[in-house]
Amino acid sequence: MSLKINPLANPRGVKLTCEICKKPAFSQCTQCKVTFYCGRDHQAQDWDGIHSKVCSLLATIRKPKPFLNSAEERKWYDQEHKDRQKQLVSLTSTEARRMLYDGQHQRALPAAQLSLRSSIELYGSGRIEVIPSLVVLAEVCIGIEQLSKAEQYLSQAKWSTLQSGVDCSPIYRSLVSRVLGRLHIVRGDHKKAMVALAEDVYNSTLAFGSQHIKTSGGYFYMGKSFLKASDVQAAAPLFAEVVSIWHAYISVIFQQAQIEEDKPDVSALAAAGRPRASGASPFATLQGRLDEAEKAEVKSMLEDVVRTMGVGVTHFSTVARLHAHYAFSALCGVELRKRDALEHCKLGLHLCDGEKEDDRPLYDDLITLQRFTHNFL
């Protein structure tokens, strides 16, 4: 719901602007009463994109600061206000990334814009803490084909990393390099894309390790760059590295669940002849380790890899294809897509020759995954 306002009735020096386009505002949200719009279209866009999730939070953040008598009260209020701002930055950034990887680029724009504004209000312009929000907005601009704007935001992020020098975390450097690499891929500049993505993998390796799931995105976009250059043969080992990393990460969760399930039950219930209650689902464990944006990102990556393997099957080893079907099946399980999860288990088992020593561990992993899929989904 919106309430019409007259800009001429604003107090002297107060200029109310649209949350989306920053033009003069003529209406406000009737719920939070602190968010303004130029018209119904932008209010509807903002509500659908992010405002419905942050309306009450914005009301507490943007309300006027009360008069507080003691220094202790003022300190407490300032800390509470800062915590809410951090919550807002995290929520808007995660929502924008989730919609991005779901392919909803235009819908992600209000969340990405609010994330950047909130981050600047919290930390100040030019600070390295603002880099994640700059990068997310750059990604949105790439998705909606506003490449010049994406380049502007990435330039600001790059400048922040240079200004901070050795104090800048390799995590931030990796973020900037990855999205810069994606921008070069869209523009068709393979050489620049590979330079940027090599910097991404290098910095991500420094921060997390070469076989960490956070680093897998760099390998993935390197592969995408080679695909853009019509070189499936060069893309294949990079995609194989992506699915190998995710197979290793996911299989540990299911193997641990198997170990817990195989433990002898010595409880009083067992002594009384009553069955032991099922343990935590490994699908729930996997879901709990990934936020919504990370789940959307890995789903997008694995879908792309599986699709590419289906087209250029001769370029991929059997092991790489098994890793891909295993990881994608597990992600389908997280989304409660039992039919798809079982289908990819079946495809993997058909590929796998259980008599070969090299394939036996993968065969066992697929059997374990298939069994948990039947038991928990």
C-alpha cells in the first residue's frame, strides 16, 4: 500500500527521493513510512525485489534517533543500530545473489542497490567492507546487460583493494577478480577473462585452499571462458575440477551420516527392543552449511556442467561425469526433488563399473546417496 505525498509540503531542506531511481518521491510505504517512491511501478518493483523482506527492519533503522540521557544508553542504542544495519546489508546481499543465480537479474536490482547504500551508510564510501555490495551490484548490471555500469562498480571495488594495500583480504581480491572475469567473458575478451580469473583462483587459494568450494567458482568461470571461445577440450579439465571439489565436499557429509547410522545402538530403547530414531538427514546437514545464495550458485554451476558434459561427452572422463551426477543428485535432494535426485544416481550407477577398483569408491558413494534419498526424501 502507498500513501501519496506532496514534495512541496516537505520541511525546508528535506528532499524525499525514490528508493529505486532517486527522482522526487510522490508516495511512501504505508507500513514502514520511511521508504519513498516516484510512483506505483517502482514501489511494486521494490516490494517484489526486497522491500517485503526488510520493511520492518528499515522502519527501525531509518526512524529518528531518540533523545537519550546517559552515555551508556546512547552507546547501547548505537550498537543496536549498527547491528541492525549489518543485518540489513547481509540480508539484501544474500537475497540479491540468490535471485542472480536463479536468473532473476532485473528482480535482484532493488536488493543489490539497497545493499550498496546500506553498506556505505554503515562503513563509509571507499572502505573495503563495501566491496561485496559493489561486486553484487556489478553482477546484477552484467545480468541486465548494463556493462558500463558494471565496469564502474568494479573499478570502485578494485580501487578500494588497491588503497588498502596489504591490509586487503585475499577474499575481497578474489571477489573482484571473479566478477571482472565474468564481465570480460560477456564481452568476449578471453585473454583478459583468463588473467582476471587466474587472480581470482590465486587469491581464493590463499584464503581457503585450492580444493575449497569457494575456489571452485574460479575454475568454473575459467571453463565458461573457454566454452565461449569454443574450446570444449580446454574447458573439460576445469569443469572436472569443479565437480571433483563438490563431490569431495558432499561425500564427506554422507559418509559421516553413514558412520553415525552404523554405530551400534546401546541405549535403553534398544534394550527394550524399540527401534532407534533416525539421525539427522545428510541433506539437511548440507542445506545448513550453505546459505540461499550459495545453494543457488552451486545449483547453477552444476546444471551448467552437467549440460555441457551431455553435449561434449567425449571430452570428459567417466570419473568426472560420475562426480557431476553425484554432486547434482545431492543438490536435488536438498531441494526435495526426489525424482531428479534418483535419476542422477541412476545415471551415475550406469556409468560406474563396480568391478573396477578405481570406480568402486564412487560406486559406493552413489549407493549410499541413493539409499539416503529413499530414506529421507
